[in-house]
Amino acid sequence: MAMAPPPACSLLRVAAAAPISASTSASTPRAPGFLPSPRSASARRHLTTAWSPKAVASASVEIQDEYADEMDAVNIAQDVTQLIGKTPMVYLNNVVDGCVANIAAKLEYMGPCRSVKDRIGLSMINDAEEKGLISPNKIHFQTTGPEIWEDTLGTVDILVASIGTGGTITGTGRYLKRMNKDIKVIGVEPAETSVISGDSPGYIPSILDVQLIDEVVKVSTAEAVDSARELALKEGLLVGISSGAAAVAAINVARRPENAGKLIAVIFPSFGERYLSSILFRPIYDSVRRMRKK
């Protein structure tokens, strides 16, 4: 009775069994990530006539040697740092009543550590290893800004981002303004502790370039929390409180008549999961406690 092939080898068996004709070449179109039939007779023989672990291992080595170029092109990250950046953008559809501009959210919480801080963390490590220096806003100039520009094909008109420590809005805004000086950069800060827009400015982080910011919008904590909850319920986006604040500002800006037809890019910096113990999810927590008491 023939030995059944192990599951892990099924794809290799299909590839090995495929006939090889003179018309088949390395340039033949094929689905990304799939290798063609092995060229060497010994590899084909291993895969089609014997399924022992030793035979499969031997054939696998031959295939890897033959198709090193193709395997290098496979879309698989070498390590987790290669997953940082290239976060997706998505249009907001269900929380934009009254808006005359389009809003596209940059989902920074889709990174491996679920935060916009993934970028600065990688930047700091790279700088420390290569130069012994740290450039906090360089990573957003090199990655976040170019990504927004490329994803929107250069059609972005307005950038909305929380001010925070200043790295994200400075790096991203600087790049976008370099590409198009007419792009407006709008910062968002808490109404309760406003720094830039207050009557008496407070501590301004050294990496924040205030000259880049065309306008500052103040958002209360209550507004930010309500917005974050609404984004989860209506858009399916589980975001944090700072993202809720950015959404409030972006929606308010999008409702202005002068912005009709424009594209607003808003940065959502963090994932809602890390706010589970905060005021953001307090109603759910209270509801669960009441259910347990019953």
C-alpha cells in the first residue's frame, strides 16, 4: 500500500506532478508565492515516487536552490520590523453626516504594536544602532507622509492629526507641505489642556514645528470618547480616545462649505484595545457588573 503524502507536502506534490514542456519558462505568469515544477529530474523523482521525510527534505533543498530568486520575491516579512508602516487608509462613511469633504483615516493601529509609536520606536532603535543619534520626527517624514501622498495619488488637501509630542504631525506635515505647499495641516489638542491654542501657551515639545500648523482645533474629552464609540459602532473601527478626537476635528473641518470636494487625511494613532480600562469602555464595564449581580 502506497504511503500517503504528509499534508505539508501536498503543494510540493502538485508542483512536482505538473508536466514540464519546452514552452514553460521562468517568465511564465503564475500566482505570487507559488513555485513552478522543479527542473531537476532528481527532485521530481523524490516528490512523485517517495514521500519519506528524508526524500521530501532532499527535494525541498533542490527546489530552493533552483528558485532562489522567486523565493526572495515572496511577500513574507523577514522579521516584525518589516511590518511597521504601510498602514491602510479607509474612507469614513457612516459618521460623516453634513460633511461636504471626504475623510480618509490613516489606521496607524494596524501596525504590529497597534500604535503610531511603532514608527518612532523603530526609528530610535535604528538611529541608536547606526549613529548613536535619535531623530524623533524623521520616521514620519520618511514613511507616514510619503504613504499618505502615495495612497491618495497626491490629491490630499488637508491633514488632521493630534499634536501630542509633535513627532507625527511635524514629520508628516513637513513632507506633505514639501510636496504641495497648499496642503493645510490642522492640529488637534484637548480642550481641557490646550497648549498651542490656549490663552497662555504651555510647554511646547522641542520636536513640534509650530510654524507647520495652519490651525488648531480643540476637542473635549467627552467629544473624543463619544466619537471613538461611534467609530466602533458605525464604521467598525476600534480606535482609542486620541483617534476619536482626531475624527471630531476632521468631521468639523469636512463640514465647512469652503472644503467641499476636498480630501482630508486624518491619522488614527492607536488601537482601542489598550483603552479597555479607561472611560472609553466604562459603560460596557458597568453593564457587565450589573449582569453579574443579577
